Amino acid sequence: MEIMTFSAIRHHRRSKTFRLSTTAMLVSGLLFGADAAFSATVSSTDTPSEEGNNAVTLKGITVWGQAPTEDTASYTAQDVTVASKLPTALKDIPQSVSVVTRQRIEDQNLTTLDDALQQVTGVTVTPNDTETSQYRSRGYSLNTTIDGVPVYNGLGGSEQFDLGIYDRVEVLRGPTALLSGSGDPGGVVNVVTKKPRDNFAVSGALSAGSWDNYRSEIDVTGPLNDSGTLRARAVGIWQDRDFFYDKTHQEKKVFYGVVEYDLTPDTTLSLTFADQINNIDAPYSGLPAYATGELLDVSRSLNPSPDWSWSNTHTQEYVAGLEQRFHNGWTLTGKFRYLNKDKAYKDTFVSSGVNPDTYTINYFYNRQYDYEYHRYALDVYAGGPFTLFGREHQALIGYNYDDFINEYAGNRLGGSRATDISLFDSSAVREYDVTPTNGSRTRTIQSGFYGQTRLKLLDPLTWVVGGRVSDFSIRSRNLYPSTPTAWRKGSSASGEVTPYTGLIYELTPQISVYGSFSEIFIPQDDERADGSTLDPRQGKQYETGIKGSFYDGALNASLALFRITDSNRAYEDPDNPDYYLAAGKVRSEGWEAEVSGSPLPGWDITAGYAFLHTRYLQDDTESGSFSLGEPKHSFKLWNHYRFAGGALDGLGVGGGLIAVSSYSGTRGNSDDRYQGGYALLNAAISYPINKNLTVSLNGENLTDRKYYSSVGGLNTYNTYGTPRNFTLSLRAKF
């Protein structure tokens, strides 16, 4: 049997080519050739509307989704695209939506997606290690889209691009199968990238923070020709830092570039490239617990990772987009996205809990792996207004395709590699040479047709109705240690229909009430005793609430009640060990309230409260809450005030808190790892040196509260929250 070295891994991998499905190419051709069809079926806006006919009169051409939050100095957004791809006001969406704008990102000095999502109502961020986390809402993992393009399994446990390349982060809570396809019903995070501007602008930032955290950013944008039809933007980021835990060091380099070219006044081509290199020495995966099950009470600086461990990740993304705007108000958009990620790491894992008498541990295995990810995604959609029975409505129709290939090669050395090692001295853990002896390739393909209409039944009443037909398949093959094996079929679904409907009633021009129903499906690969694969899980959500938009959209508020039922969950067949039944059922329910925006000139606020209750309804082996690590109560607040006029002109002061109730990492009473409730106080102050330069100081966890932000297993993933820290920044804008 031939054993290969890590340096030979990539030569062993077979070449991979992307073959776009016939259906996808057919849909692309039909949609991009639809100018005449749209012109014929949708009333022309060039003709003035007359009483009794169905013509639509529009004031101008709308470029869908091109409304950045930068330079708005706002903590809310007039419109978002996370719910329907077409810009829609928050109060006109029959689900809960939060937005983290560019202004808030800069005011709070948020630099990672973790930072942003920690500020979002009802969202729990659970760190895995130095560079990855899990994100949950309403008891479930969050899905993700990038500029509206669905990314299957692309958020939790995966390295994310730096926040500096994004304009805003939109979060919709609850099932999102209509646009995203399969996935948990927790919601979706839509990150919106920065776009070129039609005026020249340069901005940059330098910062220095606790634990030698140094960062620099530069952002340049503007037209490249006199007519402004060719525009570009480039963002560069460098960060070099240590952490509050010992030994870990990170260097991150990011480049983001985008070019837009107006082929005609109504046709825009865009090309985007993003590159991120993230190298980490002695990556941190949290602490073990006591062997008796309780969480450790030790210094937060303790890092059990040995000095020789490392993790290197290189991510590249290429995006091509084409947008065609029609004079009747319709827009046709096509986006193709390719992502390549290389990740390699070498480390060791603790075997079990810590001896509470001697504070010694065993290191169970050393491991070294090399991962390679390829993702090909296509999204083609058309949307715009149409008239029916004398009223104007909106429609959206589209198709998306996601092909995700995951390869790995490596090995881990089992058995106890060291015994009775002091928790406080991991230098005794030897570095072993690990030869790759196992590896596989997994391919996940998801596609679907989707459609949605917003029907104006009455002046104050809007009916949102839509659905999706999805296909899903997983297959895998072994690459090591010998000749690659044949493909093995995993979970799949074909023609899976997920409906969506909602009603919105305007009580006044500023206040609306709504109700909605949505479904989602999650394929499973567990098997029954007869060898068949379990049917997909089925999730259903009922949500109702009230929303308000005040001061011309400068301030938004919402209150929502929801209930999610998740059925067909796998649990072990009591009559056939090692096989499963699709008969489990759980429920998640609660309510959320949020206000965001500017109630007074100079004052920006975001405040949100979430109540969550989850439980098993039917399961032979589990009971109680099914969502570990999520608090029942959470409250998040951030206030910022900027003085205008007088001696304090331009001075900005901000303050807020994050307060959560207790949460646990285990079910039942044995080996119980439990974190009590806590509150974190944060603050910021900024002052403009002149019209171009602003200096700011941000502080987090000002009371230096000691707590666990992640509660994991006996051996790892128990992570202390960040202690009190400060960051001094200098921002420049020209």
C-alpha cells in the first residue's frame, strides 16, 4: 500500500471540472433572452397612466439592491434584500429582520462577522476556535447568502471574510427555504459587499488594541473614465495580533476588488475578486472541563494548545454579475460565484476532563489535515412591478444552483500520546509526524426554482405568496489510502416543495401588522433498518407581529411572536441498534422586540430583546431543551450620540450592554456544564480632529466580567469570553 506525504496530496487529487446542469443553462438562456417577453407582458412605463387602464407609471429606473448604508450615518436601512432580493422596507416584510449598518460597524469597531452577529437580536455566537464559530437563532443554525446568492453550509464552523469588505449585514430570523433551499429554520445571514461609487473617495483606518492587536485598512473607489461608466473599488486589510489567551498569534491579509462597467445605460457587468490569508500559531479551541463535568475556574489566559500547533487558511472568491434594467421597472440579474479555500492544520486534542485533584490531563491524539473546498454557485432572477385589476403588484422569479466539493487528506494518531500532563504546561506534549492515510471527497449539489409575488389586495392589505421546488443530493468517495473508490450516494431530495405566505395590513402609513407561514426541509443521511435513507426533516414556522417605521424610515421598530415545529427528526430505533427512525419532533417558540435607527437628530440606537423556549416533543432518548448553549433571555443595546455645534461639535459618545440568562452545555444532571447569566458593558468615544480625520477609543467588557461564551464537552470547546479590552483607532476619509 502506497503512503503519500502531505506535499504529494494535491498531485494525487483528480482534476475537478464544473459542469453546469442543463437545466441551469437553459434557465439562464431563457431569462437573459427575455427582454421582449417582459416588454410584452408588463405595461410600459413610457405611457402615462389613464383612468381605467392598467399601465404603470414609474418615476425612473430602479437599480435593485444598490442602496448602500455607508455615508447614511444611520443604524437602520431604508430597504433590505434578504427577504426577496428586491429592495423592501423592513415594515413590509412579514418576518423579523435586523441590519448591522456600515455606520454601526465603524462606531463599534466591528471587524469580524462574529462581532457583527453578537450585536443582533436573538442571535447566539458560539466560538469553536480562534477562527471559526457557530451562529444560532431560534434554536437553530443560521444559513447564509452573499449578495443574495445562497451558500449551502457556508456559515457555521467555516472561516469568514473580514467585515471590512462588506457594506452591511442583514439577518432574517425564521425559515428561508424560498430563496436559500434546504437548511435549518433559524434564519439567514445576508452579507452585502461594498460596491464601486460614482465619485472618487478614499478612506482608511489604523488601530491598536489590547494584546498587541494591530490593524490597518484602506478603501479606494471611484470612476475610471470621464463618463463614469467604468467604476472600481479596492479594499486592503492587514491585521497582526495576539489574544487574551497565551501563545496564539494571528496574521491576516485581505484584498477585495470589484469593477463595474455599464455596457449600455441599462446593462451593467460586474467582476469581483476577494482574497484572504489567515495564518495562526497555536490556535485555541477552548478548555477542557473537570472530569466530574463542571467548568474550570482558571486564568482566562490559559491555552492548552502546544507551541508547535498551527492553522493556515487561504480563501479566494471570484464573482461575475450581469444586470439588465428594463424601462418598465423590471430587472434581470445573473450572478456566478466561485470559491476556493485551502486549509491545513496540525494540532492535538485533549482526551478527557481534567483531574480536579492534580490538574493533569491526557492528550488523546495528534492530527494533521489538509482540506480543499470548491464552491460553484449560480443565481439568476428577474423581478419588478406589474398591474392587475388596476393595482400595482410585484413579482420575483428565479433559479439558483450550488455545487460544493469538499476534499480532505490526513490522519490522526489515536491512543493516549501523553499521560499525566499538567494543564498549565503543554510544552511536555511532543510533536509527532503524521502521515496522511485517509481522505475523501464529498460533493453536495442543491438547486431550485423559486417565485414570489406581492399582491396589493386592498390599499392597506398586501398578500405575499411564493414557493420553491428544490433538488438536493450528496455523494462521496474515499481517496485514501488506495485508488479512489466509487461514488457513494448520501442524502437526497427531488422536487421538494416549500411554500411561503404572509399577510401585511397597514394600520397607518407608519404601522403595520403581519402574519406569515413558512416551511423548510433538511435532508438526512441516517438509515432505517431496511437500508432506506430517512425522509427529510420538515420545519414549519408561524409568525405574527407588528412593525413601525417612523421619521421617513429613520427609525424602525418591531415585535414578533413565533413558533417553529421540526418533525421527522432522526432518533435511534429501539428495536434495531445503529439504525434510525424519522419520528422525532421538537418545538421552538418565543418572541422578539427590536428598535433601531435615529429617534432624535444625532442619537442612534439599536435595542433588542429575545425570549426563546425550546423542547423535545417526541424522542425516546432526549428530553428538555434541544438547543444547548442558547440563553432563554437575551437583551442587546447600543446607544450613540454625536454632538452638533458648540464646544463639543462632532464629539461622539456611545454605550451599551449585552445581557443574557444562563445556558448549559449538557442535558440532564450528569456532567453538567453551566454558565450563569451575565451582562457586558461596552462604550466608545470619538472626536473629529478635522473634517478628514477622526480618532476613537472603544472599550469592551468594562467591568471585566469572567464568563464562558461557549460551553462544550469534557475535553474542549469551553471558551472564556473576552476580558476587558480597549482599541484606539484613527480613521481618515477623503
